[in-house]
Amino acid sequence: MGPLEMLSSWGARILAIDIPRVSERLEKMARDGAGHVSLPTKDGETGADITRDTAAVAAWIDEQAGDDTVVLGMHAYADSGMHIRLTLAADLIATWLQERRPTTVLAYLATPTDAFVVPQEIIDAARSRWSRHGSKGFAKRALRTASRGQLFTEPYPKGSRVTDCIIAQQGPNYAVAKRLQRWRAVASEADGRRVSFNVAPATFTRSVTKNTALKAAYAGAHHFGVEVFAAETSRALMAALLVHDVMRDDLAPGAAPQRAHAEELFSDGAAHGGLWRTAWAPRSALGVAAALGAPKALRRKA
């Protein structure tokens, strides 16, 4: 999901940081692109581990950037508790760079499988769909009754403005890591600093497809009006939104826009793929989507 390949093809100047064993992939992207890509080296080895060499990586970015504005993108992922360690290391680098370079822009990708405060127009659209067909149909009513109200439940009940798309199968470490990123982004905008933090659509990434239940749910999501994107499509879309956020000419360099509510940072321009507008609370349809998508998911595996 990282933007390196797209930004390089568009001619950007990039400081690419990843662990040494994937440096060959980064070097290939650099050779195939049209930009200028620099990678850190240590003892003749290309790449860096930000959890072990946090200070050195921060200093390298500062040195390499010169007088240019830094856009620091946190696009790393790891399983289990390492994801939290990665996020904390990136957060240390971000805060240090912001102190040295006040115009530093932070960039993240928000996962669609999280909880968000959404605009009223989206709530109205979801509730309209619920009124038309979400609460109707014998099969849906029967499933709702049999599951004691756990399946096919009403979206945004009792005036709620929160869509809860958190998926337990992704685990607490993933949820905490994404929450830390969101806290840093909100705090940075509150200080008047520019942040790019766009909600990415549900995407068939490697971390998704290796989880059998989640892969099946994504394969069946289209039955509920949710579009799951191919990874290459999501990469191009999210890279374009990042460039839009960074290159805004209606704001001073590095300055944050004025918002009525902090959560608008995530809802403005969110590429939720229809997840927020479904006729049912997203998690209440997840199990059925997995059941419907299981045959397709198994065929892909085969």
C-alpha cells in the first residue's frame, strides 16, 4: 500500500527506508521509476530498521532533505506487537523532525477496518438504504432474530454518527498501532501542522489474504455494496490523495486547514469503498459476507 512506486514514476524525490532484506525491491522500484530515490546504508548494507536505529534514521532524513520540506510517511506494517514498535519508532522520528523542521508534513493511511465519526450525508444515505431494504426481507429478519440481533442490524442507531468497522480478527496490536497514528495526527493538526491521513478502501493486500476469514469476507463484500480494491488500484489512488494533501496551494507551506471537528481529518475524502454507506452496521454483515465469499476465496487460494 506504500506510495513509493507511484511517487517514483511521477518523478518525486524520495528517501526510501525499509529493512535490509527488502532493499532489492526498493532498488528495482527506483530503477523503474522517473524520480530520485535514496536509501540509507550501514556497513555496506542497504536499508535500515527504524526500531533499532531510530536516532540514526532521523538524522539521515534530516541530512538528506537539506532545505526541502519533509513529508514523512508511515506506511510500514508488521504482525503482532512489532506493529506497535514500528509505530512508536516512526512517532519518535516524526516528533523530532517536527521540532527541527516545523513545516514537516506527516502522512499516514487509515485502515477502513476502524471506527470513525462520519458526515451526516453518509449517515442519511445509509439510513435511507436501511429503510428501503435493510430492514426488510424474511431471510434477513430471520437471521437477525436467530442471532439475537447480532446480524443485519441498523446502521447508525439512535442518532449515532460512528461507523464501527473494527474487525476482531486483526487483533489488538493492529488496533492500538492505528490508534497511536491517529492520536499523533490529531495532535499535529491541533498544533497547526499539515497532515495527510486518508482512509484507504478495503484492499486485497498480503496481510488480508493470509487471513482466511478476512479474505472470505472481502470476497463476499460486493453482496453488500462494498467494493474491495486491487492493491495496485489502491496504491495509485492513495498516492494521488497524498500528493493532493501535500501540494495544496490554498494554505501556507506545512500549515493545517481549519476544521469544524478533528475527525474530519479522516472523513474528508475518505475512500471507504461504500463501507460507510451500507444498509447495515458493517460488522453485523461481516459473517454473512464471509460465508458468501468463502467459495470464491477458496478458488483464489487454489
